[in-house]
Amino acid sequence: MKPHWLDRPGAARRVWLAFAAVLAGSVLAQLFVDVEPHYPAEGWFAMPALFGFVACAAMVVFAKLLGVFLKRRDDHYDDGGAQ
Amino acid sequence: MSAVLAHPAFALLVGAALVAVLRGRARAAVALVAPLAALALVLRTGDGVHATWTFAGASLAPFAADPLSRLFGIIFAIMAFGGALFGLNQPRRAEMPAALLYAGAALGVAFAGDLVTVFLFWELMAVGSTLVIWSVATPEAWRASLRYLMVHLAGGTLLLLGVAAHYAATGSLAFSAFDPASAGYWLILAGFLVNAGAPPLSAWVADAYPEASFSGTVFLSAFTTKIAVYALLRGFPGEPLLIGVGLFMVFYGIVYALLENDMRRILAYSIVNQVGFMVTGVGIGTAMALNGTAAHAFTHILYKGLLLMSAGAVLHATGRRKCNELGGLFRSMPVTTLCGIVGALAISSFPLTSGFVSKSMISQAAGDEHLPWVWLALAAASAGVFLHAGIKFPWFVFFQKDSGLRPPDPPLNMRLAMILFAALCIGLGVWYEPLYALLPFPTDYVPYTGWHVVGQLQLLLFSGLAFFALLPLLKRTPTITLDVDWLWRRALPAVAGAVERAWRALAGAWREGSRGIADGAAASVHRTHGPDGILARTWSVRSMGLWMLVLLLCLLLIGFLA
């Protein structure tokens, strides 16, 4: 059976390159639109991009830290305890 | 009688009864026609009160309509149709009638003009949704449904108490915006918030919904939390507490979904997250915010239904729901993958999808009202939605590693339901004017400006970059995350067990102690009154005479001394 185009050699690299191009395009596009921010800082160059990245990184790290305390094996409630 | 026949809920309730007894094609036909009939009835229902009833001296309006109820009526009917189409080949026969009963009850709330009718249909929804979970008939589903029912009966009780207090104080049972000073305000608000999945009881959503069948969860995702949003929109617009509650829900949903391994629990946490946006919008309370909330409820029902259909298709095909056991399904399930991606893009509010035209109204309202922290939190949350649902769900289910599974796409009816909802998600993103025309307040909001599109794309695409950059931290593990439901699943049973053991020990000690006393008393009686006891043995007449003489002498002596 013919392999899916995503399974062909080099596909992952091509997808990453395309993604990088789209990322760059979204930032550069800011130069070509009327910037109408709600708050001045929002309109700084690449600010939404930076904010999105940092906010997500913060949420992942926070979730990871919370997981240290709250994660349990998924059979935690299955061991015959009253439920 | 004609008002009953014209009520949109009637079509679904009759459909539920027929589906319960019919078989084969007739059953399938009724399951599909009943929601379409309900949709037709919603569309022909004009504004105003269509039925009145006097109950125990109070005037009730069990059938009333306005733009808000019509908006929710339309989406509930569409959802019932899509869910029925998706669930036609569900082998558990009890699920479809339960689901139609549930959807009909939701329409009953949406078109209720008084609080008694709201309460009755509210409880009927709890019954219908519990039956949907019961129909799975597994021990896990049974236990989850009992926990679900417990939470909802508690919420219903709060609502009933609030309605009673409100009626006693105001003499009115009309369902309209409540006065914060009125008795019952907080009780009714709490009752509505329980159904919305608000803290501290958010855990029920991710606990119960994923235990339903591959098709049952699709129904469950749509009605209970969204009817709560409808009730908040009508009863509590502008309540500032709701901004805080909503933002908590938004981030709770993101963080718990990031930690979760079960694909349907990820989407269940995501429901709390999305309803959080809506609750925040109700709290902001301006026309823009309320329009945004109503629009977002509408679009959310479609894309969350679509996401859960794609997850349901995977569960149906593989029998698996854990991300660490899935992956690579894009090779053999292209339609499901594509539809899942459309749902993921819509929930993330990508331009040209339905989420973009609805959620941005809520952010716009926060900006317009000069609530910078709320606006900032909503922007961060928008990035987080892409992170936890927009990428995480499709990545771990359809891509990541190759699990070796090669299941085909699901049967035609399930594919059609997914394609219909995917088309609606994109259609509403492109052609949003019909949705805006249905909103409760007139609006001239324009979602597509150059800056809005570019800013949103930057935010989302770099959130995607963060996901892949931090992928090692997001590696799936076969774990769950403890939540408040630990209190009633573990702590309360443990406390009850400890109390029971202490009671048993106390009772045992008491039994032992009392037995000792009783044995001592019996021995003492035996000693004195037994066959050889001093008080029971036979005495000779001579000694009796002697003791009588001693006794009389004592009496004489006492008499003499006295």
C-alpha cells in the first residue's frame, strides 16, 4: 500500500518548514494591516505572538506543577473503595 | 391543547415515546423527524406568552418565547437532529428515547415563562441525562451516573428552595432578571451554576459525561451546561460575581485538560472551559457581552458536538479512549480526522470558523467596558483553548506516534452527522450574519477586521509553537487528576468507614462491659438466692426462733434508748 504522504521520508521536516513560514507570515502580516488594539501594548510588533507563546508556556508549567500533587494512577478509584 | 401541540418540546417528547416502542426504519425515521419537527415549531413560534395556567393561585406561563429562547430552541433542535443521526446505530436501545426526552426537556426550559415550569423541565433534564448514562449498563457508568444524579438533585433542591423564597417574597413566578436584593437570588443562582459546571462542583462534568456511550456523550455535551447559560442570561445578566466564576472555570478547564489522558475527559474539561467564557460574558452583562455569550453557546454546541462525534467515532472503531493508547489514526480515518480538526479549529476561534465570530464578542465587551484584566485573562485563555483542545486532542488521537491501529471511518450516518456539523462550523464562521440576526440584541459588530484576524492568528499559531516546543512536558501518562469529587469518592466514604468502625468498637466494648455487669449481678443473685444462697436456703425452726429473739431484743434496746 502506498504510504500516506505524511509517512514519506522528509515529510516531518517539510511540515515544520511550512509551519515556520506560516508563523513568520502571521507576524509580518501585522505590517500590512491597520493595527487597532484595545490597549496600546497589544499593538506592539509581534505582541500577540509573544503573549500567546508565553501564556501557553506558563499554563503548561503550572499544570505540570499541579500534576505533581494531584496526579494519580487512572485506577485510583477502582480498588474497591466506596464510590 | 393547541398550545401544547405547538410547543417545540412536544415534538421531541412524543418522538421519545415513539422511539421507545418502534423498531427498525420507523424508529430511525422518528428519531430524525422529531428534532426537525421541533425545529419547525421553534421557527414558527412568535414572541410572547402562548399558554397560561393558574396553579395554587399563582399565574404560570409554561409556554413563552422571545429571541433568546428562540436562539437556544433552534440550536437545541439542530443538536438533537445531529445527535440522533450520529447515534442511529447505537446498539443500546434505551439511549435514543432518553436522549430525545432530555433534549425535549431542554426545549421545555428554553420556552418556559415561569419558574415552576423551569424547575419541572430542569428536573426532567436530570432524569433524561441520567438515563442516557444508565443505558450504557456498565458498573463504571452506573456509579458515575449516581454521582451525577446526586449533584444534580442537590442543584435542583437549591433551585426549588430559591424559587420558593422568591415567590414568598415577591409573589411572582415570572422567569426574568432577578433583583439581587430579593430573597432566593443566591439560591437560584447557585442552582443554575451547579448545572453550568461552576466551582466548586465542576468535577461532575468530566466524571459523568465520558462514561456515556460513543453517541450518548454527544447529546450530554449540549444541553445541561448550555441550559444553565441560558438561565443565567435570562436571570442574572450583569452579576459581577459571574466574571470571577467564569474566569476560574476557563482556567480550570485548561489546566485539567492539559493533565488529562482520556480523550473524552479532555473534551469534557473543555466544556467547563468554554462555559467559563459564557459565564464571564453574562457577568460583564452589556448587550455586546450577552450577545457574545448567546452566540458562543450556539457555536459551542456545534463544535463541541462535532469534537465529541469524532472522539465517539474513534471510540466506536477502536474501543479505546486513552491518548497513550491511540495515535496515527489519520491514515485510516480521514473523514473523522478532518472533522475533528475542523471542530478543533472552531473551538480555538480560528478565523473562518464559528468560534471566531462568537467568542470575540465577549472579549470585545471586556475591552469596551475597560476591564483590562478580564480582557487579558480571556486572551490568555483563548491561547490556552488552542493548547488543550485545539491541538492536544487531534494531535494525540490522530497523529503523534503510530499506535498500529487501522480502523476505518465510521458508518455513513455517523460520517454524515460529522460532515453536517463541520459544514455548520465553517459556514457560520464565513456567513455569520444569520446568527447575529438571531441574537437577543441588535448588533452591527464586525468580527473580520485586518487587525483582529492577524492578532488572533499570531496568538493561536504561537500557542501551537508552544505546544510542540513543550511537548516533552505534555507526554501522556495513564493517570487521572484529583478533583473536588475526591471529597465524596474517597474522603467522605473514608470518614464514614472510620465512624462505622469506631461505632462498632464502641458497641462491642459496651456489649462486653454490660455483659460483665450483668454476669456479676447474676452471680451475686445466685450467691445469695441460689440453692445454697444465704437468703434462699432452708433454715431450722430453732435458729429462726433464736434470730427472732435477737431481733426483738434489738427493738427493745432501741426503744429503751430512744
